[in-house]
Amino acid sequence: MNRIKGNRAERKIDRRTFIKGAALGLAAAALPLNKSDASFWEAFFQKHFREMNDEEIKKVLQRLEKEAEQKYKKAVKIGNEKAMPGVLFGYGLDLSRCIGCRRCVYACVEENNQSKDPQIHWITVLRFKKGEKWVDLEESEKYYNPSLVPEKDYFYMPVQCQQCENPPCVRSCPTQATWKEPDGIVVIDYNWCIGCRYCMAACPYGARRFNWSAPNRKPEEINPKTHYLGNRPRYKGVVEKCTFCIQRTRNGRYPACVEACPVGARKFGNLLDPNSEIRYAIENKRVFRLKEDLNTSPKFYYFFAYGV
Amino acid sequence: MFYLIKNFFIALRQVFIGNKKYYLWVGFLLFLILLGVSAYIDQAGRGLIITGMRDQVSWGFYISNFTFLVGVAAAAVLLVIPAYIYNFKPIKEIVLFGELLAITAISMCLLFVMIDMGQPVRGWHILPVIGAMNFPASLLAWDVVVLNGYLAINLFISFYVLYRLSIGKEYKMSVVGPLIILSIPWAVSIHTVTAFLYNGLSARPFWNASILAPRFLASAFCSGPAIMIILFQIIRKKSEVEIEDRAIFKIAELIAYAMGLNLFLLGAEVFKEFYSGSIHTYPIKYLYFGLHGKTALVPWIWTATILNITAFFLFLFPKTRENFTTLNMACIFVIIGVYIEKGLGLVVPGFVPDTLGEIYEYTPTTPEVLITIGVWAFGALIYTLLLKFAVPVYTGKLRFETKT
């Protein structure tokens, strides 16, 4: 399905250089001139992430780090850690423990540099009334706001990107700007996304967020430890979403939401490791995945550690 | 070379010189375009946040207009079928104006997609070879192929025919014939692919119905020709182009069949949704009756339904079909009816309730409406300029200079 694989031969560069020249002349007439510094054109002609070789990626990362530093007046490290072999990330969420406190939501925002105005959250916590039916999304409440959680008559279900093995968003993207990495994380190249939002229409889990305006965040709130495919600063007009905290998990850490959960409802690990906690939960608890009928095969498992 | 330049100026002169009314009309359109452009500059600066769209309803008025106009672009094909397959003379002679409308509609479609993009400058990423077109996986990539292909076919046919006429020669059927035959399935394909764009998303039960593509075709065969009927009356009134009543009535008759089919398919959908009554009926309930007191689309869709049904009967009976007052009423009813049904009435319920059950009521904002009006004015301007050149060529008044 995806024709772009790794780095291709030099021939490609020649053709590109030619097209660049031709397009430059055309585009120069059409674009605002005050932006016509070198960095603007480098950004404009930046290649698809998976078409670049290591050298080209390094240059891009340097340029992006420089841009971020100019914007936020602090050093921002943009990493490019690759997927580890033999790893397929999976997530477990214990619904019998979740108390609906939304600490995961806010930890996610602190970690992943989302816009604070307008607010962008990658995690949505849904509230359901107990004693009526099981998860009927149409009856869920997203904007619940009690003074104290958990509330007696309700249960809660956080939803974020389910990192599908068969992701409808990837299939729908017209420019291959989003894809599934070898460790199972669905990522977006924020420099390649054209902002058509077809992936948002395709996602059955409401996981994708669009930057309707330029993202706003105070420099002191910027998390400087970032990943190109994850929490680096984003742009106006591109789509973003949960990446299982790719900048953390590829360095052997837990996602921020897992660490933040006060009741230990969130589990994370390697699905290919038979001794991992996530494998234990899947094999020994009553697990289910959201909207199983759509055959998206999420790597996000909901389960019950004990009865309620 | 000399003649080429000279003829270019002949064409340019034809387009730029007109009477007072012409300048007034073009000036009016330019004014609307300017309004649209200024609203768009604001959108380009601040982002799509100036529209009513949000994460819950991530497509709105722009994509609604796009969908409607893909349908209008089919008008040409409805004229082509009887003209060339059945050799129905009165229609054959006016196919050209239908094809020019198709060119206009497709140009507007492409503009609507462009203005909906968050990063329009990166538009080239969707192209094959220089970009990374996700073909054949993404239906949006398919749409880029079929829409541009359709534009190319219609541009070639129209300009070839106009060129031959302008040098005083008959066009060669050996050149146009195969392209016209090709344009028939191609026109069907632009509708089908656009329908599949929605249809293929299992996340959106409202769109994920096999009936969507046939309904697209049926409703397109109503709105496009209805626009043509009105344009033909204007063209024959304002110029010496002769368009027989017979041709217009034939088109009206075809609309009656298409609308009958459209209403039948709608009925089939309504039955399936409401009789089975699964949780997937929420969007259609929202559309027709509102959900939890949220009723933004209800008055619109009932207006559309009533207009479409009324128009169906006006087109069906020869008496009302062949009376220009009732015929034009019916045309306007169909245009508005389908515009609502295939526009906001199709796009928005796909997102309401959203995939996690939230109901976000979408209404286009003023800048969004201004930009949309700007695109429509741009379309009207293109069609006006195309006609300004094509009509005198067609009537033999304008001829290019050649050596002989």
C-alpha cells in the first residue's frame, strides 16, 4: 500500500532538484515575499520524512530546532529515535479503576506541547450512567464537571488514539502524511500534512485533532524533550494526535498518562513480550476493544481487573 | 505565428469589450470575488478557526459546496447521452454549453477543496511523482485523478470544437467522438468516486450506506440539468443562439425521471434507517427531527424535501413541464432542494453525533459564507467569459484569421 520505503537512490534527488528549480520560479510569484528567507523555502521543499536519508533528516531537525528556539527563546531538542526491533506497543485501560479525574488529560497536555488556546486534548474522558446500559457512546457525556470524582452513579472511559493495526486514517490520507511505524504507533509528519482532514472523517475514535488556528503555548510551558513524529511544536492547519508518547516510550519510559494515573488504571508495554504486564492483562482479564465491529484492530485494550 | 498572436488578440478583445450591462455584471462579480478574497486572506492568516468547523464537525460548507458542484459537472453528460447515442439533434447542437458548464463546475470544485485545506501551500504533496500521492489507497487521491481528468477531457473537447468553428471548419468526429464516448463513463466516475469518498468510511454510519453512490448520481442528474435549462433560456434570449423548446422540454423530462429515482432511493434509505432502528439512525434522526433538542438542520432538510417533491410533480406532468413559468419554478426548486440535500444535508449529519457521541451544531460563519460566495462569483465569471467567446464563435459571428 505504501510505496515510500526507506531512502531511495540519488536519481530521485536529481529529479527533485530540477522540479525545485521549476517550481521555485512559479511559487516565488505566488507567495508572500516577506517570508522568502532560506528557511521558508527549505521548509517548503522539505521531502516526505520516509524519503529522506539520515543526513537530510539531520539537517531538517537542525532547522526545526533553530526555528523552535527562535520562537520560544529556549533550546528544544527534536529527536528521531527509531522503532526498536521486536517491539509492538500495546495499551491497557482498567475501567474498574478509572475515577474520571482527567489527570491523564492534563499530564498529556503538559508532555505533548498541545495548544492551550484554543485547547487541544488528545485524551477524551467519557462519563456513562451506571445501571442503564453498557458503553453506548451516544449516551456519553464529555463535559461532566462535578466538584468531586468519582461520582456514585457514573463510570468513566478515557478514549485516545487506539493505534489500530488496521488504521482507517492511514488508508484515507491522500499524501501518505500519516503511517504506522514498525512498533505499531500511528504517526503524522506535521511538515507533510496538507490539512485536508479526511483522516478525521475516517477515524472511528475521534482521536485526531486539527490546529484550527496557530497553536498557542507559553515558552515556559514548552516541553523541550521532543520527537519529530511526536510532541515537537506543531503548525496551524495540520492534524495531530496521541503517539503513545513516542518521545518517551522509544527511550524506555512510560507514556505520561500512565505515570499520571493516580489509581493505576493505565497499563503499557510490549505486546510481543510474553512476560509484559499488558500481555498478562490481555490473557487473564476480561478485555474488549472499542468498536470491534469495524475491524480496525486497536492495540488499546479496555479491561476489568475486578468487578464493580 | 503571426496569426496565432493576432487571433489571441481577437479572442481577448471579444472577452474584454462588451456593452454597459456586460461591464456591470462582470464588475458585480468582481466585487463579490474581492469580498471573498479578503475573507480568505483573513482565513489564511488566522486559520480555519474563523469558520464554524471544529474537531467534531471537521468538514462543513466548503466541502458541501464541493459535493454539490461535482454533481453539476455531470450536466454535460446528461446532454451528451441523448445527443450522441440517440442522435437527438436539438440537444446535440447545444452540448457545448453544457461542457463549458462542466469546466466551470470542476474549477469551482478544485477551488473549494483548496480553500478547505489547512496547508494549501503544500498542495503539491498530493501529486504523483513530485509529491506522495496515496494511490490507490486513498479515495481522495482517486478524486484528484478523476476530477482533473474530467476537466482535461472537457477542456479539450470544448476548445477543439471552438477552435475548428472559429477557423470556419467543421470539427472532426474522428477526434471528438472517442473523447465524448469516454466522457460519459468518466462523468459517472467523478460522482461515484466522490460518493465513495464518504461511502468508504466505516466510522460514519450515515455515509457508510451502499445507496450513497446511486443517490449521488440521481440527484446530480436533477440539479445539473436544471441549471442548464435556466442558462439555456438566458443564452437564447441574450444572443442569437437558437435553442429549440423541444430540447429544453426533453431535458426537463429527463429531470423528472432522475428526481423520481432520487426520491425512491431516499425512501429506501429512510425505510431502512427507521424500520431497523439501530443506533446508527442517530444521524438521520438529527437531520430530519433533531436530537436532544438540537435541530439546526431540520428546517433546511424539510424545505429541501418539500421543494424536491413539488418539483418532481412539476417536471412529471407535460402541462407544467412545457409551461415556462412552472418549468422555471421547478428548476429553481430542484437547484435549491438538491443544494441543501447534497450539501450540508449530506456532509454535516456524517459528523453528528460525532464518533464519540457528541452533538456539535455546525453553522457556517460570515467569513465562511463570504468565501463561498466569492467562489461562486468566480465560477459565474468564468462561465460568463467562456460564453462571451463561445457564443459568437458558435453563431458564426466571430472568425479567426487564417492564411486562406
